[in-house]
Amino acid sequence: MNFPVLYLRKGAERRLRAGHLWVYSNEVDIKRSPLTGFEAGVQAELRASNDKPLGTVFVNPHALICGRLISRDPTHGMTSQRLTQRMEVALELRQRLFNKPFYRWVFGDSDGLSGLVIDRFGDTVVVQISSAGMEQMKDAIIRAIQRLTQVSSIVLKNDGKMRKVEGLESYVEQAHGNAPEMLQLEENGVKFEVPLAGGQKTGWFYDHRMNRARLQAYAPGKRVLDVFSYVGGWGIQAASAGATSVTCIDSSASAIESVHHNARLNGLTNVDTIEGDAFDALKALADEKQKFDIVVLDPPALIPRRRDQKAGEQAYARLNQLGLRLLERDGLLVSASCSMHLSQEKLVDIIRGSGRKIDRFVQLLEQGHQAPDHPIIPGIAETDYIKSCFVRSLTGFL
């Protein structure tokens, strides 16, 4: 294939050679290859300033990430066949990992498919496309899913905020079969049903699967508070593992409704809910002198952008202080983060500072990561985003 050429500025290839897959607009030599000369989603050959080929990229001249590496071979573009091969390789991994078809099938760059996420819910597959290049491959993606699986329903849930950054329209479309009203899944032996319409992301967050499994070991006989519960992923699994009571907090009325639905689905009668802002609810519980054996904090990304770093870290600190205050004298705090701009080390430091602030002796028992259906590329820090800390909190110990 003959590709147009995108040239980098001198030295801009270093990060790519180290393993990264993105090209930023300020790294492009716009004199040799003006970005205005490229259409969004087109494939191009990428070259260093010395004319050495670096591979092929999807180009979007309107986005900060203006190039996404497809292949390090400058003669290989993203064809339907290559797309299918990579989706097949990704599927083989998930089928080795999990004995039931509930998982993240494709995790973007980590599976060599930048801008594509696919989650599987048994016979239903939910696809999210967030780059102009992948949008061009939409029909090929659908064909590949049909070729590699026998799913009865394929939904394109292309309403994520990244699409606006890429200049793409937002839409939800039934690509194959009939869309179910509820997505059914099983995680760690617990059943869930989540609404497809209006649900967050694809409807579920598989990334904390292993961390929720670890919580089950601590839950028997304990009173659990699940903060930012969404549809009850942490809390319902804790209740199923033998927690004496579970309270879920979320600001969304529909999420709260789903918590009750999922409790009934698993025959649980010990799950109650609080609808409202998490920070306000935690303060109110503290004022009421309420105490719990386990507090789970799994907020949305409190540091969505680098410029939000300071305010986000302060929000994590306030949240962890509130969580620690609600624990019994010997309690467990599960503090999680999905902010890629917050390192594991910084989260631990925030917990340490929060413990000192309210005079708690804290022991870090375990640290958790994202599940293996969300593989990390060592050269791309952005693919390493899930953190969890299991922290024992002791009052008056030292």
C-alpha cells in the first residue's frame, strides 16, 4: 500500500522507540507534513526526521493524539484481515483466563487496536470506538466479531467523551441482532444485570474483578460500606461472600435501583442503599456516629486531566479521611483509583497522610491491579490505571 508520510520533529521518535504508540501534534514536523493535509482516520507512514521509517499510524489532524501506531512495519496498514487477527489473539487470551464469556475482549492499545474497546456479556458484545481511524474500520470490526464468535447481539455504544476530542459524532446503534434491555454477566460467581441504555461506559467495569474477588475473603461477618457503588459490584459480591450487612452509596437513582435488583437476583436481603453525593453521605454517617468493619472507596477518576492533579489529590485525601473515620477500631479500608494520573505510590502516600491526619495506625495489607483482560503495555503508562489498597486501620494502637 502507498501511504502518505507523516514526519516527526528531530528526537520526537525516542518515546516511540521506547515502546509508546502515540504521536502528539506538537511532535510533528508540520513544514514537511502539514497536519491540515491529512483527513481524520487516514493511515500514513510515520518517519523520523532523518527519513528512517518508524511504522504506520492512524492520523487525526484535529486531535492532540494525532497519530496512533498501527504497525512498526511501514508497509503494513490496518486491513480487515489484520484487525481480525489481532481480535482473535485478544480473544484467545480471555478464553484462557476465564471459563465464562464475561470479560473485556479488546483493551485498545494494549491489544494493538488503539481506539477500540469491546466488552463481552455472554451472547451480547458492546463495542466502543473512540478514534477516527477505528471509526473507519467499523464494518470490519462487526464482521470480525461475527466471524470469531456466535454472539446474538452486537451493540455500538459510541457515546464516550473521547469521541468529541476526535471530532466524531456520538451515537448508539444496534449493529447485529436485537439489543437486550439488560446486560447479564457473572463475576467471581456472583450474577449481575445492568441496563444497557444509560449505563456507564459499556455498562460494567471488569477492571476491578480481581480486587473484588480479594474483598470476598475479608467480607464474612462484616458490615460493609460500598461508596460510589454504581450497580453494586463491590457490595453485592461482599454480601454474597457472607457480609452481615452492606450499604451502597451512589448519586444515581438508576444505579441505586440496580443495586436492589442485583441483590434480589442473588437472593440477598441484607443490602441497603443511600442515594446522594458520596462526600455528603459520608459526612452524614460520621455525624450519626455510624461505624463499619469495611469501607470501600471506588470513585470515578478524580484526576481526569493533568491540570487537575492538585485538586484531585486533595479530593482523594478528603475521601480517604472520611472513609477511615467511619471504620471500627480495627477496620479495613479498600481504597481504589481509576485515575491514570495518580500513581500507586501516590495513592499509598495519600492513605498514609490521611491516617496520620486523623490519628489512625494503618497497615498496608495488599495492593491490587487491573484484571488481566486489561493488559498493561510497559511503555504506555496510560494503560496502567487501576489501583487498589487494602489497608487495616487501628485506633489507639500506637
